Amino acid sequence: MIDEDFTRGLLEQHTFLTKVSHEDCLCLLCPPEHWVEIAKFLRNEETFELLADLTAIDQGEESEFRFTVVAHYYSRIHHDYLRIKCDCTDSLSPKIPSLSSIFPAADWHERETFDMFGIEFTDHPNLKRILMWDEYPYFPLRKEFPLAGIDTPLPADDVVEVTQASVEPAPMMGGPFVTSGSGPMSNSEPRAKDESWTEEVEKSK
């Protein structure tokens, strides 16, 4: 497990890092200009050889830094996770250096984050959408995107002709969905505010 000595040594050696209070694992905030540097150090010097996840958070337009990229590293030696967060300084055109040359697993994680949030990962070898089609005009995980989605025509005329389908808003099915910011990650999965559509809450007559 990551102990206080490890944390203290890491912060003393890399003074640009800032500790952020989290309950489940050690979390550090890193400036964009040191994002690649700390990833290399963690892999090469501190045995964090697995990039388990990379995603982003939209803090909202009113925030000083709207978009935050989050990476989770895992060490088989420490048997623990380390979370590194990085604020994108430009909220209108968010960007951050790619980690794909250090961790091959970052390739698809970064493409998905680009697809859902519109964050550019500079020096990525093939930064294009991975879930939506290239011409899709929205970023579905941004705050302004409605929970029910937006009715959008499919781009392929032949597919539309055969399926008679379009991308339509989905039923809310108990949404909006909320999550708790406290406790371990295993207990913070999103839950529907209205669960009357499930068997967990008795349906109203």
C-alpha cells in the first residue's frame, strides 16, 4: 500500500505536484506541462506500470478550469492505485499532452475522452472519434449535453434506408443519475433519483 513516506518523498521530489483530498486512494494534481514527465517517472522509477484508466470531468462553465483529465495508475509492488489529475487551462479549446507513447493503453482512453468531452490530446498518433462517427456535432459527456440525448440523423444514407433509424433521445428510465463523492469507488456508482421503474422501489398505483 502507498504510505505517508512514499507520498512525502514524491511531493518533495516533484514540487509541482499538489495533494488533493480523496478517500479511496492517493490523489495528486499535476500541471499540464509536467503531465508526461510524471507519467514517465511513475512507470520507470516507481513501478506504476499499469495505466488502468484515463478519463475527464466537466466541472461546468462557471469553474475556473472547466475540464480536468484524470489518470489512474496501478503498481503491482505497492498493490495500490494512484490518481493524477490535470486541469486543462483553456476551457474553450481544452488540450493536454498524450500519454500514448508511454502507455499504449492510453490510445483508446484518450480517443474516448476526446470523443465524449472534446479534449485534444496533442501528439496522439490517431486522435479521432471512437464511439461516435467523425461528423457527430456534439460531445455527449459535456454538461450542456441533455441527459436524454439529441435527435441526430445517421450519416450513412444506405444505413438509414435499410434500418429506417436515427439517433433519437433515450427515455430517462429513472434519470437523472447521481453519484456520491464520498467513500470508495465501489460504492459511488451512479444511482437513479427515481427508481420507481425498477423492482427496488414499489411502483406507484
